[in-house]
Amino acid sequence: MEEKEKPRLSRLTAIITQLQSKKLITAKYLAEKHNVSVRTIYRDIRTIEKSGIPVITEEGKGYSLMEGYRLPPVLFTEDEANALITAEQLILKNKDNSFSENYSNAIVKIKSVLKSSQKGKVDLLSDRIYFGENQQDEKSSNYLMKIQSAITNFQLLEIEYISLSNKFTTRKIEPFALYSNKGNWLLIAFCKLRNEFRAFRIDLIQKLTPQIETFEPHDMTLKQYFELYVKK
């Protein structure tokens, strides 16, 4: 079964782990493993190199890490660990299922590298924190992770959408940014049907299909978008 595409940060981390676990690995293998294009893997490798990790490229063969190089284990202070556990309880109340699941999986990995003296404390803290919002643990969407990936990879999306006025449309959009309002996630995107930026509630998206096509990044910051939106 083909692995679903991961958000970029998760994919970069996985690629580094795979580089550490194999003597030589090809861009084609990584592309198939992470369900992305070979061109995306080339960009990922450049990003990893820019972060200071010594990736060796063997033309026509693949990639490897410099002999003897290993990433040091991650260590957290008690305050950092507590902040992560607090964030976990808040995120579990989030209405997007894909976000909650991925964060919970990440927290399990984080807990595995904590000091023994910290593990009991974070478990205690998990049982002593409660957020009142979304008390029924309602999950109204499952697309946040795919949207995040599309934003960072400038990937066109096709959505089937039902508006608040109950109108159904199919649109192709260029995802730009995300923000949360009153417990609901909203996607800001350039709508090719309307030829302008629109905000879409993720819980109203009935179907989301990533496209092969990519688009040129928009020369605008999120702050500039909001300034333009307020003016309108």
C-alpha cells in the first residue's frame, strides 16, 4: 500500500533518518517512499544541506551522509517538555483529525527521548491539564496535513466545497495560508474560478484532491493579505 504524503517537516525528518540508515539512497526511492515528485526530493535535499547536514551526492547513484556523521539525540529541558505536553492537550481538542493524530504520534517519539526522571512528570501533567473548548472532542475535518503539504510545496488543489449558504462548487485553488477562528480552520487560497483570494472553511470541504501541477509562490505576506482583506 502506497504511503500517504507527509507534511514537509515530517518528510525532511524521515529523509534524514533514511539517509542515516542506508549507505546509499536514490531520489527515485525517496520520491516513491514519500509519494512526492523527484523534483520535490531535490528541493528537500538542498534544504537538508543548507541546514548544515553533510549530504554527499554521487552523480547517477544517489545520496549518503558523510562517513561518521550522526545527529545527536534531542534533549529537552523540563520546561520545554511541559510546554510540549500542554500543547498536546490543546491540539487534541482541535477539530481536524489528521492534525491531532500526527501530533500525538510526534509526542510519542518525543517522550521516547526524555530523561527517565522527566517521563513520570509529563505523564502526571497530561492528566492535570484540561481545555474546555470542544468538550465533545468533535472532529469536523481531516485535511489539514494535506493542505499544509500543498502550501509548502506550492501544489495546486482541487476541492469540492459546500458554502455556508449550501451552494456546491468544484474549484481549483492555490493554497496560501491557514488560520484558526473559533475552533474552525480556514484556508486562504487563490481561487482560479473567482480569480481572487478567498477563505474556505476546511470543515466545509467535501473532497480534496492534490494535483500534479504546481504554481508560482504568491509575492505577498499573510500580514499583507489581512490588510487587503480589511480594506475590502
